[in-house]
Amino acid sequence: MDKTRNKKTGSYGENLTAKYLESIGYKIIERNKTYPFGEIDILARDGKSIVIVEVKTVKGSGWGAASDLVRHKKQEKLKMLALVVSKEYPDTDIRIDVVGIDNGIISHIKNAVVG
């Protein structure tokens, strides 16, 4: 699959997710926050918690559920990102949510990656 299409699909998913999160009361802090070892798709505040939101978008079929694409290696990277974010926001709960978008349908898993 070509990278241009992947980037376009990813941007579509992140835009849809940002609108969805704002509609349920999240405050977007930053999008595509980059660190030397990874990127946070969306960094947001949900009440008193800071939330790292990983967005997975699937168009078409055959890939399985979008949220299932956050496999072990990605989960480990998200945990490392959470450690860095916890230093930026001391004394604040940090949570990792996964938003899957399957053909335009949003599924939101709060606290999807623990530990």
C-alpha cells in the first residue's frame, strides 16, 4: 500500500477522532506530538486526566477491527510515551485510549493500554 494513501487515511481518522473527542468533552492539547522515539496522534485532557489517544483507521475489509491493530510493539511504545508525558504533567493521571475507525464507524476504548 502506498504511503500517500496511508497518510491520507490516517489524517482522515485523526480529524474524525478529534471532532468526536471534542464532542464528548475532551480538550485537545496537541496533535501529532513527536518525540525522538515515537509520536502521539492526539494528546488530550479528559477531566483531570491527560490522555494519549492512539488512532487506527481502516478503510475496506480484510484487516480486522482497527483497534486490534494496536499490537504489542505499539503498546510498548505507547507506554514509553506515557512515561515521558507523565514527566511533563507531574501529579496528573495519564491514560492511553485507542480509537478505532472502521469504515467511518468509531469505537473508543478508554484505558486500552495499561501498565
